[in-house]
Amino acid sequence: MAMALRTLVFISVFFLFYAGIALSQDANIVEGPGFGSQEELAEPDTQWVWGEVVSVDTSGKLLTVKYLDYDTDTDREIVLEINDKTTFENTGSLAELKQGDNVGVDYMASGDGKNIASNIAIENPVNSEVPAQPTIEPVPEMEMPEAADNTYDE
């Protein structure tokens, strides 16, 4: 009985201790002038789209991509703005992209409805070569040696 009571007290103290820590997690958030509220500190979510380049406007720094909307199972287009912070993979710049290229784009939707591209990766780079498939040569047939006579004469 005493052992069961000790176990119950230990579990209760353990639970109350860790419950107090878990409930006090938001107590360290500092808000006020100069610190920003949680809404101000929250960064916009980065979204991702994969699709085919429809048009490239280098003077307006715009890229239009056609993609499949999986929710509606229809093709849609998205216009993405390019800025000085946009990075490129497998291509050097917006000017090198052309209609029909397959791209993957990381972007953030701004509050005014614009989609700002943060990274553009071309999926079918012009300079990439498909590795040659190895040739498989048939293995020559081998002659099997004759089996030895394992019988004993007595």
C-alpha cells in the first residue's frame, strides 16, 4: 500500500511539473513597440508550383507558368514576379527561360495579390545529357564437365 501511494504521488508531481512547463511556453513572447507582434513577425508561407513556361516578360520581370491544379483537376496559369532576390537553378537568368520549359518555382504570395518568385529551377536544362544506357552482352554458354562416377565396387 505504501509503495502504491509513493508511486501515485511521484506520478502526480511529475505530471504537474511538466504540465506547468508546457503551459508556460507562450510566456516568453515579448510584444510592444519595437518588438513587433506575432502577426508582424510571421513570414509569409513559401509555396511551390511545378509546370510549363507559357510566357517570359523580361522587361516587366514576369513569368507565366501553366500548372495542374490538383484540387480541381484543371490546368491553371500563375503569373510570378521576379526581383533581385530571385535565384535560378540550371539557368542563369529569366532571359534564358523559354516557352515550353518545365520549371519548379518557390514563391510567396504578397498581401497585394502578387506572387514573388524566390527560386526558379529549370527541370530540363539544355546542356544536360542523358547518360548512355549500359549495354548488356550475353554470357557465353559454358560446357559442363562430365560427372565423375561415384559408385564403389565391392
